[in-house]
Amino acid sequence: IATPDGQALVRRLAAEADVLLENFKVGGLRQYGLDYESLKSVNPRLIYCSITGFGQDGPYAQRPGYDFLIQGMGGLMSVTGPAETVRAEGEPMPEGQGPQKVGVALVDIMTGLYASIGVLAAQQHRHATGEGQHIDLALLDVQVAALANQTANHLIGGLVPKRMGNAHPNIVPYQDFPTADGDMIVAVGNDAQFARLAESAGHAEWACDERFATNAARLAHRAVLIAL
């Protein structure tokens, strides 16, 4: 695309294309006449999806974005990893105790899914109006949106999310437990399930214990229940 012939080829393709997807730095295609405004004049029906680290405008727009960086900046790493143990002042953090990135490039993957959804929405708009659109998609926007219940906990309850290992901030018990032949996941989604779990564990009385009978109570007495 750095040559006139290459630019002409892209314009010919764009003239008949439904969708163009690009993840160049902001403004990187304008010098070649391949930005949205330029190609819109060739094909007003074109759906042009731009994926960047931080969006088309704003103070970080010119910065490159990488999945690992975004996981850190967007807060995902602050809620991923084992719970931090209490340390004496000046004592180094044990290896593996700090923030952890997810084991796959999750932000990249989620942004690809958001791009697919955005393109489909733009196609519906085009069916109704005959016009294409420019989709401005940023890795950081997707990451922050994906914090979901952790963000809601902060907005509604003022709680700052923290790392909890495999435990859940709002549901108890909902984590892994060691057993004689390997780790086991226990995911109890409601009080009826907890009653069945208690019975299976040989402690049906747990379901009648006011400390454990409801999820709110189990949340308040998490440490006691998990130890049991």
C-alpha cells in the first residue's frame, strides 16, 4: 500500500466491498488515501472498521496498543491472580503473588468479537439507509466494558475489586477446593443448590444455619464456611 499501484488496488477492492477491517495506527492510512473519508467517496455503502489500542481520538490515540498492556491498564490484571497475602513493610511480594494476565490474549479476542457485532449492526443500518459507517473500536474500551460485575460492584457498592484467586466476589461457595485426588470446582448458584451440596457433604444442617442459609449470609461468613 506504500506504492501508487497498491493504493489503486485497494481502492478498486473497496469500491465493491461490503466491509473493510483495519488495525493500523490512527491516521496511518490517510497518507495513502485509504482512510475512511477517502474510501467513502469511492463507496458510500462501505462499512469501515478501525481497531486501535485507544480509539481514533483522545490523549492516547497515537499510542500503539498490545493485549498485555491493555489487560494491565484496563484493570483485568488487578482482579486476576491469587489473593495478596499480608506482608511486613518492605518485604518483597512472593513470586506469582502479584497481578496476573489471563493465559490467552483475551482482549484481542474480545475486541474481534465486538468488531463482528459492530459490523453486523452497521449492516442493519445500511439495509435501512443505504449508507455505510465508520466503526471506531478500541482495545481499552472493550477491556473496561468486560469488567462487568466487578465494575458494577464498584459503581453500586463503592467496593474496589481485588484479586481473589478462583473465588467469586458475590457468590459463595464458588471456587476450587483441594481433594485427595486433585482439585475440584464447586459452583453453587443459589440457595437450593447449596442445600443439596450440604446434604451431599453429609452436613444437611448447614442449609439451616443462619450463617449459611442464604447467599448473602454465606458471603458475610465466607471465611467460616470455606474452612468447613
